Amino acid sequence: MLSIAQNLDEQDILAPLREQFYIPANTIYLDGNSLGPLPVAAKERAINVVNQQWGDDLITSWNKHAWIDLPRQCGELIAPVIGAAPGQVICCDSISVNLFKVLSGALRMQAGRNKVITTADNFPTDIYVIEGLKQQLGEANCELVLCEESDIEAQLDESIAILLLTQVNFRSGRLLDMQRITELAHASGILVIWDLAHSAGALPVKLDDCKVDFAVGCTYKYLNGGPGAPAFIYVAERHQSAFQQPLSGWMGHATPFSFDSAYTPVAGVKQNLSGTPAVIAMSVLEAALKLWSNVDMLQVRQKSMAMGEFFLECLKACGLDEEFTCVSPDAATERGSQLAFQHEHAYAICQAWIAAGVIADFRAPDLLRIGFTPLYISFEELWLAAEKLQKIVSGQTYLASKYQQKLAVT
């Protein structure tokens, strides 16, 4: 398997991009689906924005270094990665906050309908935001409907106002058919919101082509923006005149520096801004995003799928295919850029693997989750990771007490 891996690496046209990232020595990083590593350009920008822009240029940097334009600029850099034309993406806040904005505004556009449907296995924050909005507006204006992923299409009818889905399931990695589901929802007059947390930067996303209404996403996973990096909102151009989000703040005003006491929202997607942008975080994000201008998302997808398939073969070669139960779809085309494996001791195995230099992650209650990030991971690393996993499992080193203790962040 080692020679096969090395041959695949020799043919890898994305391999040179690894030099754009700081990867600690003796570390195989398979958790880019939770937090991307540090891009070299982002580190350089962090130093510059603190020392020069903030330190030397002080408040003049709002104009001199265009701090005021960072939300728009980051949005425009994200747009081609998610298949959006200019003027439809803005960078701000977090997915949770942005989802509240988009969901509230979308509901207002659906007079006479109150049901918001999502999957029972969606990422919890998406469900929590719907529940919070229901408490605020009352069930007569916002009713939560939960369904199984396999039952989405059957649930779509003219009683539904909003369909909220995550394109790639955060546990299993299952990839939903954005185009088909959006078309079916639109046939019943339903507005669709897509959460791109596990797809932006992982696979080709085509928001405009699929005629998506709204989308939200984060930038700290596959886009490598840094821990807690600002998220983004997509509002299709056709909806921007009718859409109005509820968190009106001065940065979403048509003329913020007129300091008018009456709120007049700026036209377009920029009205989704509320407060002052987190300049340091957003400037670092901007530097990280510029790396994507020369990346072909189809090549990223092809390598991602190849890595998933190769890792499954590595597990078989190490005799681990019977030890773990793969809960991800069998077909590479039906999953995102990750694999999830069920095991009674998944948490402890993950901790032992990390101690051996392979960083993956755990998702409750019993899943070992492995992310494939083509910009900086090699096939040889996947084989070495599988070998280390085989030693941990065969030697049952994960049973040591130090690997059993749950940490605050799992």
C-alpha cells in the first residue's frame, strides 16, 4: 500500500499547495473538517494587521487598509468557491447568528405559511435557532417540523414555508442532492436555506445553478480561516429587494456614517451586516481565502473522493474493516469529504490516535470521524495513519485510563 500511496502522490497536481500551510512536524492532520490548519499567508497577515495596521496606522486603517470593506471583500472571495455570482455573499458573524437573520427574513416573505422543516440529524445549532425563533414568534408563526433525511422529499408540500438543510451531514458525511431537492421544494412554493458548513471548500457547490434562495456557511473548516473565523451569508439576487433581516445595526445602514437615528437598510446583501466587523479575524480570513483563487474545485473533489476510497482500502489491508462500522454512504459520490466509523470505544481510540500523531475527531455518541482535505494531505499520510490505527487497536492501548477521560471539547 505504501508504494501505491507514493505513486498517487507523484501524480497529485494539488500536492504543491501543501507548502502554503503550516503543518506541525510528525503530525498527520485528518481533522480539517473541524478546523483547518494555519495557512502561511494567514500567519503573515495576522502579524501585519496587528503590528502595522493596528499598531502603526491605528484608526486610519479603516480607510488606508480598507478595513471597512472586509465583509464585502471576503464575501466576494467566497462566492466563486460556492458557485455564486458577485454581489450575493457577505461575510459576518457566525452561522448561528446568520441563520437567525436568514430564517427570520425568509419567514416574513412566506405570508400564510409558518412551518420550517429540517432533518432530525441536522447539526444541532440549526435546530436550536428554529426553536428559538418559535419561542420568540409563537408556534402560529414558526412551527418546527423534523423529518429523517430519507423522508425529505415526501414531506414537501404547500404547507411548508422554509426548508432548511445541511448539504453534508456532519456525522455521516452524507451528501444531499441540492439541485433536485431545491427544485422539488420550489415546486411547492417553499424557500430553501442550505447550510454549507461541511461543503464550502470541500466540493463544488453551485448555488446559482441550483437556484438556491439562501445559504449560510462557516470559514474555519475547509476554508482555513482560523478558529471562530467569521461566517457568511448568501442571498440570491432575485430576493434581495424583498428580503429584510431583523438584526438591524449601523453597518447595515445605507449611510452608516451619517449617524441618522432612523434606520434605512443598504440595498443588497450588505444589509445583513449588523455591528462593527471583527477586523483582525476577518483580515486573517481574507488572506486565507486568496489561496482559493487558483484552486480548481473539481480537482479538489476528485482527490477527496480518491482519498476516501484509498483510506477504506488501507483499513482493509490493516485488517480493520471488520473492527469499525462505516456509517458513511458506500459511494464516494454520495458523501462529502469525510468518513465516519462507529466503534464502542471511538472516543478513546481517537485520543490514542492523536497521541500517536494522527489528529482526527470524535462525534457523540460513538463515531470516529476522519476528514480528507486535499490541499495539504497526502496519500502516504493516509497509509501511515492506518498503520498507526492498526497498532492502537491490536494492542488495545486505547484502554489506558488517560484516553478514557472526556475533555471539555470532544
